[in-house]
Amino acid sequence: MADNRSENRPGAAGRVPVADRPDTVRNVALVGPSGTGKTTLVEALALTAGAVNRAGRVEEGTTVSDYDETEQRRHRSVQLSLVPVAWDGVKVNLLDTPGYADFVGELRAGLRAADAALFVVSAADGVDDATRTLWEECAAVTMPRAVVVTHLESERAGFDETVESCRDVLGGDRPDTLLPLHLPLHGAPAADGHRPVTGLAALLDRRAYDYSSGERAAGDPDPGLSPALEQARAALIEGIIAGSEDETLMDRYLSGEELDPKMLLEDLERAVARGDFHPVLAAAPAADGSRHGLGTVELLELVTRGFPGPPERPSPAVTTVRGEPHPPLACDPEGPLAAEVVRTSSDPYVGRVSLVRVFSGTLRPDETVHVSGHGLAERGHVDHDEDMRIGALSVPFGRQQHTVSKCVAGDLATVARLTCAETGDTVSAADDPLLIEPWPMPEPLLPVAVRAHGRADEDRLSQGLARLVAEDPTMRLERSPDTGQIVLWCMGEAHADVLLERLRTRYGVAVDAVPHRVPLRETFATRASGRGRHVKQSGGHGQFAICEIEVEPLPTGAGFEFVDRVVGGAVPRQFIPSVEKGVRAQMARGVATGHPVVDIRVTLVDGKAHSVDSSDAAFQTAGALALREAAAGSRILLLEPVDRVRVVVPDEYVGPVMSDLSGRRGRVLGTEPVQGGRTCVQAEVPGVEIDRYAVDLRSLSHGSGSFDRAYARHEPMPPQLAAKVTAAESAE
């Protein structure tokens, strides 16, 4: 691709480009595993584009990515970051996504905001299964993709080997759609024998670009490299022709005709924009004091010329706020306003800040908009529809916010003080409210029970948790009615650590993580009978109630039955419901370990009453006492929840997964093949055994497995385990 001279770059470091038309915007998400160098690559691209004055820094000295205090402490990206740069008259919104699996919600938000993806692969580590899974998800929606190979300076690095790995793992049945546009050029061997990469050889135009001086210098490649370059060039041309819409190209090429590189380049760019071809490029950060990192110019050229603009990509489906159909949106600045909140954060000085992607219309300051959020009630979010007046619009650049006068369709901007807005909400015109279909979110499956550290924290806990829920749709907040615990359902341990840290540092709420308790139950193993006698006389009105009951177990899931077999009016009719009420109250409190009693039939067979001292309260107490006496004469079973679990893993991990589930007292029900060389394993597993399965499965499958769980029923817990649970709960 052609060189871009300095006049195509913004003037001063830290200057944020502004887009007036959708076709001058490119939204690109950088995705890949943690440690592949995505953030470093973003900063290198910003440096090459002139947005920063040295690697990763603007004039005021703040970094453009990983500027959050949590990220700086952990040396890891934990949230989506936007870095806008300008190149060749195009505004490029670089969306740096976290690579660690726990923060997949931020990754998916970045993909929703983007129109294309750069998959960053380390030459030292190759392609992992998690990257393949994400690649297939992008392929399902025909998102344009390219591969960027990093860490070429590593002694274990091999560009050719990495390309072949990408073709094997990501190419599927069409490996010819993943081919390099350039080949690395190596310098003289160092003392340890390692030959550093100093430049790139462009295959289509047969030119060499030397980066060894810190600038990009064009020249002719070494003649000694011609055989290897020509072989790679031929493969690239054949790959471009295979994806071309010109059916005559292959015949012309096979007949020996020399095809015009400009025409091939145009066909390549069209194939990339359609998602039919996925170029492989190489990149490395700039050396100290240098402006250009290896391959950064080539990457910016690919993004601006090969990736599609927002008008070329379909917008997400949209309905009215009542769920009625609505015509598809077009990326038109003059169309109806429809934007989506892709990230929410809280600033101690500004308040809630919302990063939005505008899909239609133009967002302007000081206008009244409608904010809609539906469909996440099961995760602690409340459906809401409110009209709000927005304040200033800005574009983030590191810690800075640069005020802009508008945000056109296809672009991104931040809006402050949308106090009711949550991640995933729709922002639309107040007179034409809309609801954008939410992007898919994985289910959080790691429970973390918390309690306030002190009394002062109890007052702030609810507010802090509400803010976390608004920011992060991958977190589910649950207040368990069975155990009384506050439970944060998270994606993994790192996700949980970040949430607790934000509670403490952002919102001033100190919490303690406590053992998560699954909702256990009790039931009677055998028939039993009990007599409840509540007789008190202490002056004045006394209390008198006697009842006799029989208890028998019912099948699992049958619930509770109360039967009245009193004869002769031994218990007056008005007090029979009181006995049932007392029995139910005692069932809720438990009879042995403090867990609710289920699946029993209680029959009232006899009793006694007093004409003056009997009362509703007295018979309630007698009913409770009768159940407790019956329990003392029967064997009580402790019931544990059993979940139906579906685990999807690559075929090579099926054996270890099935063995692991069996070791968790699980019953494997069967397996079935899933598209993409995967297998779904279905099993029933006790809930106490899979509290940490989200973490353990990731380790077992090297990050490539996923699972979901749903409650099936309660079953008796083995006696030896029941004894341990009872002892542990008694010690708390």
C-alpha cells in the first residue's frame, strides 16, 4: 500500500481528530490473548500517526491506554480503551480490548463498537484456542479481520511458523484466505546469533521498507531474497484472485499475464472489506526516540484503505421500546438518532461517563434524549425508560477529555452525567425512542459472597453495588433469599478482584469476601410423629394449645402438604390453619441444621384446646413444637442442589472434562458434536462441587471451554459430606 506523508498526520501530539462524515471513520478493535502486545501496538500506532510525542504519551505526560489506576497496579488491561488517531484524512478509532478471559464483557463491547478487528498474535506463543473461538464468532457476523504478528524480537519468534499456525487454526477449510502482505527483513546477527527484524518487504509492489533508523525508508529488496519473495507473492496473488469478484483474473494470471499491482491492491482491499480475505502483517514498537515502529505505517494504511467504514457495515437490529418492529437503521447523520452505550464508568469529579457508539443520526450537546435499558433484570438491572438532557460531548484520549460539537453516525464519543444510563442502553431521540438489540453476553458463573466490613460500609454498600451493576453487564448481583448472602456472580477470579477493588477505591466501600453457601434443604427420611404442647399460665390470660401430628416424606419436588384428620372438634376449626402456619414457620427455620424443610406431608390427627386460653398464636407455637419433636424421632436428610451442566470444549479435552465431572460426583448424561470441532458434554453435578468450575474449566481446557448451568432439583447429600457441611456451618 502507498506511503502516507507527514501532511496526512495531525499537527500536534494529543490533538484529537474530528469526523464530519461517516465514511471518514474507521472503528477497529484490537483483540487477542493477554500479553500479545495490544496496548503497546496501540501506542505505537498513535506515535506513528503523530497523536503522541513519544511512545504512549501525550504532551501532558499521560499514557493513551491503560491509564486506569487498576490497570496500572495490575499491569494488565481490564477495560475497553478508545484511542482516536488520524491518518490520510481518516479518523481511526482504535479500541484496545482486554485480553484476559475474565474481561470478555469489555471485549464484546469493543466488538460491538467496531466495524473490523485486528487479531494480535504473538510470534513467540502462536494461536490459542480462545483466539480461535473469538475468530469464529467474528466470522459468523462476517466482520472483516486481519492478523498482526508481534514479538518478532523474541528468540522463540518465527514469522513463517506463526503464519502457518494462523492458517491451520484460523483458516479452517480456506487457509488461502490468510496470507502475509509483507515478509520480515532481518539485520545482521547479534552477538547471541539472533537476527533482529529491521524492515519489511512488500509483496505486491516488490518494495522494501527499512525501519532500522527509526524512520521508514523505501528501497529495493536484496536480490538474494527474490526467490522467496516471488514464491510468497505468487501465493498472495492467487489468494487475492480466489476472493476477487472478477472471474477473468485467474485465467489471465494462469496464461502468464502480468497483473497490474494497483488492480490487485484494489481487489485485495475489497476482499478485506467484505471479510473474504484476512491479511497477515507484522508489527513492533518504535525504538526509543524513533517515530515509526515496524509495520505501523502498513497497518494504518490497511485500516484506512482496506477496512470498511461504518456505512458499509450493517447496523444492529432495532425495535421500539415496546418491542414492536422498526425499519433497519442506516448510517446516516440525518437519520433518526440511535446510539448505544458500550462502556460506563464513574469519575469522582464528573460522575457517570458513558462511551457511546452512534449508529444513526447525530448526537449533539444540550439536547434531550431518551435512554432505554431492557432485558437484563435477571442480572440485577432494572428496566428503565427516561428522557434526559445531555451535557457536553467529548472524545477520550487517555485521562483527557476533548470537547467536540457533535458526534455523527459511525463515530464514538463520551457523554457525561447520563445518570440513569448503563452499559448496553440505547440513546435515541426523545420523540422517537428506540431500543437496540443488545449484544450477546456470557453468563457469569463464579459466585463471590461479600459482606460489609463495618457498619459505615453497610450504608454505602447498596450504592456501590448499584454502580458496579450499571458499569458491568457481565456481573450479576444476587441477594440470596435462602442464605441471606449478597453474591456477586463474576466471570473469574481476576474479575472478582477488580470489582472488589473498585468498590474499595472508587466508591469507598470496604467488603470482605466470605465463603459462598449453596441453598441446602432438609427433609424427613422416615415417618415420624410429634406432639406440640404449649401451655402457660402466669396470671391473667394464659396460653393453651396441644396438637399431635404425623409426618411422612414425599417424593423429590413434591413440596408440602397439610392434611386435617381431626375428629370430634379436638382442635377447633378456627385454629387448624394456625397449626399449619406454625408448621410452615418451623419448616422455614429448619429442624436440624437450620435449612428449610421440603417435601413432606404433615397430618394433624389430634389435639386439645381451652375455651378461654387457646389462641391463634398458641396453636402456631404448638404446631412448630410438634414438628421439632417429630424431627427428633426421625432421621433428617440434608439435601443439596443438583445442576444440569452443559460443557462445550474442543474434542481433545472431552476425556479430561468427563473424568473431572465424575470426580465432582457428577453423572455424565451424554455427549453430542458441536460445529467447529467441539463437543458438548451434558451432566448433572451437585452445586457445591461446581462453585469454582468457571476457574477450573478454564485451566483444564486452556481457556477454550465454556459451560452453563441450570438448577435441576435437590437430592440427598452423602452422610459423610453432610456431617462436614453441618460442622463447618456450626463453626461460623
